[in-house]
Amino acid sequence: MTECVSHGCELSEYYCLSAASEAEEERSKQEGAVEQSMPMRVIIAGYSLSLLATIIGCIVIARSRHAGRGMWWLIGALSSALISSLLFAAQAYIPLFFSVILLNEAVLISFVLLHQTITTVLESSQRYIWLSVTLILALFVGFVYFTYAVPDLQSRIMVRTAALMIQTAASAFVLFRHKDPELRDPIRLAGSVLAAFSFVQASRLVATMVWTPSPDRLHLDAIQAFFTLLNFILGLGSCFAIVWLTLWTQRQDLHVKATTDGLSGLMNRRTFDEVLARELQCKQEPLALLMIDLDYFKAINDEHGHQIGDEVIRRVSQLLSANTRAMDAVARYGGEEFAMILKGLPLEKVESVAERLRSQIETMVGLPEPLRVTASIGIAMKCPDDTIASLVKRSDEALYLSKRTGRNRVSTQQEYGDVKASGDLYLT
């Protein structure tokens, strides 16, 4: 009996020592795993802090008075990327649904929202929204299947990589096909980064098919760790590139608002005066200034209302813009008055252009019946010692002559001088 008890104690002590040894070994493995994953943890921490700082900056911009287009889509994309990075860091401590399925859905959704940012900023078609929705659903179904039904890490990596490759390729395509000289640089940068990201996904897809990844998803092999690091770098780079594109577009919008008239879409007076001042510095080339004033415009507003009056302004502005060469300039100078610069034409040609404009304004169609719009035009040619004030004054005097001699006609500064010399200036 005593021997049995003694033997039982020895067995108990053996099992206790074995359990302690196994626990110590497991603790050593965990400590080794922590040490091995420390560089990746540092990278994830830096990536997450960069995303958080960018989100805060974008929120400040979005809540400002002059928020750019697509800023909230961009905030959503950055937030989704931040969620995915936090899930990646915590994948050893959370259920598979969060560490595998939700994590990868968040990664894809961040690029889908980035695509929405691009289309909103560029004001392009939403024709690829169906593709994004299909990729999100396909990724979810694929990851559920290869996580629970047939667990397969290699297949999961391939499904995710293919979805990211297609989505980023579509975004790069939208960027490169957009033709806007003012946005060329930020578009090229954003498109190049997204195209590079798509190429990396294609390379990862091939590498994953050739070299089977390590079955331990918590400890990536060298190939998968390399591609994961590239994803972090290019993902963050694409976010920063789209931020730059959004800010550049916002800057362009503010410039347009500052230099154009809101109703007509033409230059405003300040911008036109700046252009005229530059043109006056050119001493050799002929230059004509036209002042165009709509006749009896106050009566149009009184009889038909200001909405009709605004429509007349818009229609006349479109007509003038359509008849302006790239080297010329046209502006809404104030109220119902417009100003136009014609370069490189002699007086006879300028008179012909002005007469054509007058005739086209008189014969505009599509206006409410029985509305008829006419315009009086004054022309002044630049003199060697002209300033803005002197040239505008002579053009205004020619316009005044058109008004005083019956309206709906074209007059020049020479005609004004002749009539003034004859003493008939005040005859109607």
C-alpha cells in the first residue's frame, strides 16, 4: 500500500513536471514569436499612425469652408484602411471572422472607397460601381468558403490578391483616361501608384501559385512578408496621392471661383483687367477692346422676372464664349455689360466680328416669347500709350454713341470722335 502511494506520488510529480515543461516551452515559443513579429508590429504601428494623422487632416479640410470634392469618400477609405491595419495587428487575439474575413473585406473596401473618391473628384462616370460590388461579394464568399468549409490559406491569398488587382487596375484606368491639363501631375502620380499596386498584386498572385505560403498565417514566410510590406507602402502611397489630387482639385475650384463670374461662367472684371493689363504690355500686336451692352435689360427683368433675365445673361455669355478664339478674352464686366479683347485684327475685321455678334444676339432662339434681345457694341483700338483706364474710356464712349443713335448697332471710337466734332452727339 505504501509502495502504491509512493508510486502514485512519483507519477503525479512526473505529470506536474511534464506540464510545467510544456508550459515553459509554449511560453518560450510565444516569446520567440513576439520577437520575430516585432519588426512587422513596428511597421503596422507606423502605418496606422500615418493613416490616423491623414484622417484627422482630411476631417479638418472637409469641415472647412471650402471643402474639396470627394473628401468624405477619402476619409471613409482611410478609415477602412485603418480598421484593417488594427485587425492585422490584433489577429492573434481575435476570432477568425474578424482576423481573416473582416480584415480582408476592410482592405478591399478601402480601395473601393478610394475609387469613389477618384470618380467624385474627377466628376467622371460611376460605370464601375457594379465591378466594386461584385468584388466585395466575391471576396466575402471566397473567404467564408476557404476559412470554414475548406480551410486553405493559399486560396485565400489568391482570392484577395485578384480582387485588389482588379479594383486598383480599374481606378488607374479611370485616372489615366481623364484628360485635364490642370490636373495632369496629380493624376499621373495617383494613376502610377495604383498601377504599381495592381502590378504587385499580379506578381503576388503568380508567386503564391508557384511557392506555397506557410500554413501559419500569424508568421508569414519571406515571400508573403515581402508582398505584405509592399502593400503597406503602396497602399499608403496611393492614399497620399489621392489626397494630393483632392487638394489640387480644391485649389483649382477656388481659382475658378475667384476668376470667373458665377452666373455667366465668363471671366469676372478683375481677372479681365489683369489680362488686359498684360496685353497692353505688348507694343506691336494690334488689339481691340469691345464693350457690349444688352439693350433695355432692365425692362426684361421688370416684365419677365429676374430668372428670365439671368437666363438671357447665360445665353449671351455662351454665344460670346463660342465666338472667342483661344488668344482672345471675354468677360462679364458688370450687370448686363460684357467686354471682349480681340488680338491681331485690324479695325475692319474687328467691326465685322462685332457686327456678327450683334446679329447673332438679335436672332437668338429659344427665349420666352415675345422676348427679343439686342445689344449695342463699342469698339476701341489700342494706342501706344494706352492704359486700362484710357482704353476702356474710349470703348465706353463708342458704346455710348451706339446707345444714343438708336441701339442695336456697332460704333467705333473714330465714329464717336467724328460725331462729337460735328456737335450732334446728343441727338437720338
